[in-house]
Amino acid sequence: MGLFDAIGGRRKVKAPAPDRLFAITTAYVGLESAHGITTRGTAAIVFQPLATGDFEQIVADMEDVLRSTGEETGSTVETHDDAFGYRWMVIRDPDVDDLAVGINAVSDQLELDGFGDRLLCAVFAFQDAGGAPLYFIYNYKRGAWYPFSPTGDAPDAQQRSTEQELRLRAIVGAELPIEPEVSRWFPLWGIPI
């Protein structure tokens, strides 16, 4: 931050460290062994698409790469757009390491091609011992993770368990760079994974 930024009250957002995404693989070991939290074998990268030929070609190329490498790892990939105009590139694989590698490949390519500002987040799906869904969300703009624990019986019920989210933060806090500002733990309703 420069002098003029300090005087003007502006803060520069710290660029995310690329290795922070892979911290989920280490954190998962403890989640599974000590707390009975298991992967649902799904993760997604969420980004705002552009209606340009070069952007669409990059996305198509990444889908092809993930499909071809998926033949070796057992991963599958699909994409769809949500009601808010974001594209979800969903990867399915029972191995959290493979999910992290796939998500990282897509985000790295978008960054290299100058579209890093289009990245919103990566979402990894888990479940607790009772089968309730849990998510860990990586915010690319902040370079940090946060837990999300939706509750409610109806698919459109927008309720969350803050208590569960805080418990998850305490569990993984040493292994996962958690977003320190709880007010930035934005819920993602209707997660398609």
C-alpha cells in the first residue's frame, strides 16, 4: 500500500497465494480421520463467463483437458450456468486431491489468459457423519477459505448453521487459511454439487 492509498483510505486486496487452494487436501485428512467428515466426491469452480470467442474457447479447452485426464483419474466434468449468470464447472471424483488438481488447472488457465478477475470461488462438497451437507468455499479474491453449512428440509429453505460453521473453523483453522472476517462468509444457496 502506498502513501496515497493510506491517505485516501484505500486498501489493496492481497493477491491469493496459489498454494492455498491445495490446503483443502491436508485439512481433509483431519476432517475425515478425527471428525467423520467425508467428501461427497464433488467440487466446482465458479466464474463469471464472458460472451467472447476467446473466453469460450479457453473454457472449452479446459473441459477437454479435464475430460482427457479424467480418463486416467476417474474424474468427470460438466458445466452449467446458474440463475445469477455464473458458470459452474463441476468435477466429480472420489479423491479430494484429484478435485483440487482439476480446480487448480482451470483457475490457473483463466489467470494465465488474463481472466483471473472473472473467478468467484471454488466449492468442495463434504458431509458430516449423519449425511448433512457441508461445504468449504475458497474465495479467489480474498485468498481464503470459509465453511458453509446449509440447513432446512426444503431445497429453497435458505437457512444455515452458524454454530456448525464456527465449529468447522475451529477444526481446520490450523491447516486451512480461513477468512478471518465472518461477515465475508457468504452463503451460496442452491449449490449444484
